[in-house]
Amino acid sequence: MIQRIITALVLIPLVLLLILRAPTAVIAIVAGIVALLAIREFLALTPHYGVEPFTTATYIFVGVFFACVAFVSNRAPGKFDFRVLDLGIATLFLAALAPFVFLTLGMKRESLSSMYPAAAASAFAFAYIAIPMAMLVSLRMTSTGAFMLIFLMTVVWSGDIFAYFVGKSIGKRKMSPRISPKKTWEGAVASLVASIGFGTVLFHYSVPISQFLLGHRLLERQLWMRSGSWTHESETWHVVLLCIALNIAAQLGDLVESAIKRGADVKDSGSILPGHGGMLDRIDAMLFAIPVLWIYPLWHGLP
């Protein structure tokens, strides 16, 4: 418990500082490192399923992808930020290319029966982990990016914290004992309520929060003025629905990763984060929540 709290107290300020102050290219590099660490842990699970993935090739493919992400994000935007469009096209192209790359590599294997499972594992790793992390960078590149990423972290992390403590203290009804025996319906409901509550509060108090950040030089004034435009263009019921969608996606992401580990008969994906397990354990909920938030500006018509 103490290790979990200490790790969170160290990581949260660093993540917030990156979102608020770091250039987008730096965020892209960090996102790529996080993705590679998580993919390393995921690929380490696949031998438990009888699959030997193309480990080195997957690292190279993902590394090249995030190098492209960093390059695109570092270009100076015009009136319409074509960087987001360029990144979307590059992501779709590489997602379509991945199966062909790994299947072609598989033809060199002595055992052709291992070709398809290995290619599928590597291509899935790219789609499951690398693409959502690239979407996070894409969100940060939009005019409302800084605020929306803070909103995302608030909704997902508050839900995770309340699910953990409420489920541990009063949880009795098992939600999915076959996949994650410790998860309860009481914890899931508490998670949903917390996400809605904290997300709505952040939405309503964005102005004083921005003033605090500006006063402590944690945010550039122009950046927040553009990012804060979301609070003027969104209605409360939109935010509530978005909180619900993000929380459900986050809880599903957590369950999916638990199912993968349960199938591999492994408790944690790694041990890089004391008290939290591996990198994949830490971002599993985000991997499902990020695409939901990525769709929101398209639906709502934000710049």
C-alpha cells in the first residue's frame, strides 16, 4: 500500500507537468517509451499462450512509428492543425501495414505453423498499445488538448482510486470472479460515481484552476485560453455522459488486461512500478479510455 501511494505521488506530478509544459514532440517521445515498455511486458506474456512473437521486429516497428509521431507533432501548425490529420493518416497506414510486415517476416521461420500466431501477437500489440498512445499525443496536439488530457487523467484515476478503496472496504458482490476476483460491483459503482463527480467538478471550476496554474507558471496563458475553450462550448450533460463513457471504457480496459494475465497465469505484467506492477498494469484502463476521448472532439465539433 505504501509503495503504491509513493509511486503515485511521484508519477502524478510528472505526468501533469508533461501535459502542461512539455512540447508535443517530447510528449510523443515519452508516449513512445511508455508504449514500448508496455509492449515488452505484453509480448512476455504471449509464450504462456504457446506463441513466440517477433519481439525485436515489433520494437523496431513501434519505435519507427513513434519517431514519425514525434516528427509530425514537432511541425509548426497553421490555421488548421494539419498535424492531427497527418498523424491519423500515418497511424491508419501503419496499422494496415503491420499484419503484412509480420507475416512476411514469419515466412523465414523454420516452423511455418508459428507464423500466423506470432504475426497476430505482434500486430495486436501495435493496435492494443501503440495506437491509443499515439491518440493521446494527437489529443494533445488539438487546441483543447491540455485541458482534455487533464480531464482524462482526473476521470480515470479518480475512478480507479475509489474502486480500489471502496471495493476493498465494503465490496461483497464479485463482478467478475473468473477474471479478477478482487473486483466488486460496489467498487465499480463507486468508480463510476467518482469519475462523474470529479470530472464535473473539474469542468465547472476550470477557471480558478487555470488561474492557479497560471499564477504558479505551470501553464502558458495562450495555451490554457485555447484549451479552456471546451468549458465554454460544452454543456454539463455532455460532460456527464463523457465521464460515464470514459469510466466504463477504463473499467473494461482493466478487465481485459486482467483476462490476458489470468490466461497466462500471471499476477502482474511486470514490476517496473513499485506497488502498481508493470507499465501495462498502470495504463491498461487508459488504453480503452483514450480512444473514447479522442472521438469526442469529432462528435462535439471542437477545433
